[in-house]
Amino acid sequence: MPRIRTAAVAVIAATLLLAGCGSTAAPDSAPAASGGASSDAFPVTIDHAFGETVIESKPERVATVSWGNQEAALALGVVPVGMPAVTWGDDDGNGILPWVEDKLAELGGETPVLFDEAEGIDFEAVADTRPDVILAAYSGMTQEDYDTLSKIAPVVAYPDIAWGTSWQDLTIINGTALGLKDEAEALVGDLTDHLDELTAAYPDIAGKTTLFSSFDATDLSQIGFYSTADPRPLFLEDLGLSPAATVAEQSQGTDQFWIVNSTEEIERFSDLQVLVTYGDDTTLAAMQADPLLSRIPAVASGSVVVLPSSNAPLAAAANPSPLSIADPLTSEYVDLIGAAAATATP
């Protein structure tokens, strides 16, 4: 997950001035937004963690920052003028996930300007695309980041918790900002039906307790997991699993998406039936050889889904989006979960 970079106010002010002058205008090849939004849908007001944003008229130039927001726009037929380059889950090094490439090809859109977010939001690059709106319903931006971006264009921020927006809310909030709320809600319904069809083949999934982690086989002294505010465990719930008791308990009242426990407290995970984790070929064997981790029921039964932590699209698909859900990789992900659930301890 990207860290958020904060630029000096003086630097961004100068950038905005240049953007207004045209010497730093976006390249002519950058696509303007397309899509079926009606001007009658505006103005729209989006409530979020930093207040509210009013979008007075249909955005013609849409920029997105952080993870997944560009996919909401694309899924609704809107090609952004700028979006983040992806470095995690990118299998060919072009900065674009495979399902995003497919959608761009389908829409006939040219590749948007790609923002380098290796160190956080690239304010200058965003300003250079001269957007009418900036979509960031799923992000980790700070108040300062929001204020800086708001000098460029109206910003659609996350509703409550940083990095805590579900794929459903990501789709509908960003869609509303584009004047496509009805279409966004219909898309969520269609994708939900698709997930129901996928999980129908695996009745063992229903009700199994789960946890989404990221294990380092060289350091098994801690067990960390994503809280139920994070889209990854929320997606597991969409598939029919339930958070393990300690996951649900420790997620209450926190705005953190990552929680760490010592493996000395391993009894907290005594009801865990299906474990999903980032890792590699050594992960499961290392966990099963560990005297503490091996006491977790999911580990003992081998009911562990290990997603490659290297640049693999499958790992990226576990953090769901309105384009990845319809991709065959999500079907593969459900297959892996179904197989793990079938071997889980009752």
C-alpha cells in the first residue's frame, strides 16, 4: 500500500500557477473522460472524512489517486486523464493491471497519464492533467493531502477510515461523483450476483472463520492481520466466510487496517479455520513447522491460501475492485478458498 507524500505548499502553489498557464498542460494524447452521465445529475454533494465536496457540473476530465479508484471510473465507461501507475500486481512492468488494460482496450481509450506514487501522491503530475474532479474514495490521504488536492479540483475522499472503503462503496461513491450513481449501483448488484455464482460451487465456504494475513517465513514471532475495516477481509465476508472471533474483537473501535499480535498469544486464534496470507512457496511449511503457529487449526489442517507476495495479479485481485471481480483471477481466488474450506477443521 502506498505511503502518502506531502508536498510543500509553496511548491504546489507554483505548480497550480503553471498548470493554469498551459506550459505544463497535459499532453494532447491524454484522453478526456467519456461516459453516459447526464448533466441533470448535477450538482452532487459527496460527504467524506474531511467534510463534503460539491461537484457543480459533469466532470469532463477525471483524475484518480491511490488504489482502485480508476477502476470505478473505467467500469462505468469513463477513461481518466490520469491515474496511478501500479507497481504491485503488475506482471509486465507497464504500470497497469491486466484487467485495467483489458478495459482500456474495450473502451478504445488511450493510456491515461500514469502518476508515480512510489513515495505517495504526486501533486504536480495530478495538477498537470487539469482534472475537473479527483477520485480518491479508497485512499489513505491526510487532511493536508486533501487540502492540497482541493486546490487542483474537487476531491472525492474516503467516507470514514483511511484505506477502509469497501469495493461496493468505492464504486458507488466514485460513480456518484461522475453522475452515474444508478449505473454504479447496478454494477455492484451485477458483481454481487457474479460472486454468488462463483461461491455456489463451494458450499464448504459458508460460515468458515477466516483471517487475512501477510507472513514472513523468516520471522514467525508475530501474527499480523488486516482488520475488518480493510477491503480484503471484507471481501472474504462477501464470499461467505466470517472473521475469526479475535479478528472481529480487535477490529472494533480501531481505525487501523493492520493489527499485530505476538505468537505467544496464539490461543486467540484457536477458532481460525481458513487462513489467507501473502507469502511464497515456503510459507505454509514454515508455519506448520513452527511450534506455536502450528497450533492454529487452519495451519494444522493445511487450510491456508498462500497468495504470491511478488508482483502477481492474483495477489492484487484479493484486494477487490469493480474490474478485478469480473476477471478470471477472482474465480481462481475463489477456487483456492473453496479448496481450503473443504479441508478445514469443523
